Amino acid sequence: MSTTSTQYDNVITTCRDLYINKMKDYGSAWRILRLPSLTDQIFIKAQRIRGLQQNAVQKVDEGQVSEFIGIINYSVMALIQLELGVVEQPDLNLEEAIKAYDQKVAMTKSLMEDKNHDYGEAWRDMRVSSLTDLILQKLLRVKQIEDNQGKTLVSEGIDANYQDMINYAVFALIHLKA
């Protein structure tokens, strides 16, 4: 489990560095995005990954790694939006945005550690393509919950689905770097 924690942290460091650099370039312009827009961004990335996994020819010179990083960062942004709400103008400075990112990642890593304990690191025997399919399934669930105005009868909420997508994407990146 300590290996998983270290590998997880290494993946998140890469994602966090990109998030910080994009914050330096663009500020918190993403704060105006409504949740369905973030969900759609994640969906596009997951669909592209699935296409890369299925197609023999790749026409854009970006592979699965950058798309999984995007899934992680957009999912973290979605968790932040769930907590803070959507704004009309960017409102987070770099320090606030990093603090919010770190908080959401810490909560998500804690969830991973709890589930990893209970499931015995079953993800290590999974294929990257299966992790991609699980992310797509979670996205379809989130879209349905969004269409239901956030209401569920017996299911976990949107936040748990975003956290699962982050964790599946981290696992995929660990597999791809192994």
C-alpha cells in the first residue's frame, strides 16, 4: 500500500504542476464553467482515450497520458465548483486555487486508500482499457444525475463519481508509467 501511496503522489504532482502552470497562464477562468461543461470536457477526454485504445491510427500527437491528466484536473475543478459554486468572473488567486486543489486531492486520496484497503488493490490486475470504461460509465452516471437536477434515490452523489474518476485515472497513469 505504501508503494501505491507514493505512486499516487507522483502522478498527482505531475497533474498539480500542470494545473499551477495553467493557472499562471490563464488564471481561474475555469471558475465560470458550469458542472455540465466540466463533465463534457472530461467526457471528451475519456472518449479520446477510448479511441486511442481502439484505433490503429492516431492523427493528433497527444497520447493517453495527457488525456488522463486532463481527466484528473477537470475532475478536481468540478469538485471545487461543487463546493464554491459557479461564478461570473474568475475569483481565485493562485494561492487559493492551489489550496482548493490540494484539499480536494487529499480527500480523494483518502477515499482511494479506504477503498484500496477493502478491495485489496484489485485495480493492479485491471487493464487500462477497463479503467477507461469505468471512467466513461461514471461520466454517464454524472450526466444522468445532472439531468435529474442533482437528485438521486439510492445512489452516491456527483462528488463521489468525480472522486472515482480521479482515482481511476491515477491508476491508469500508474499502469502506463510502469
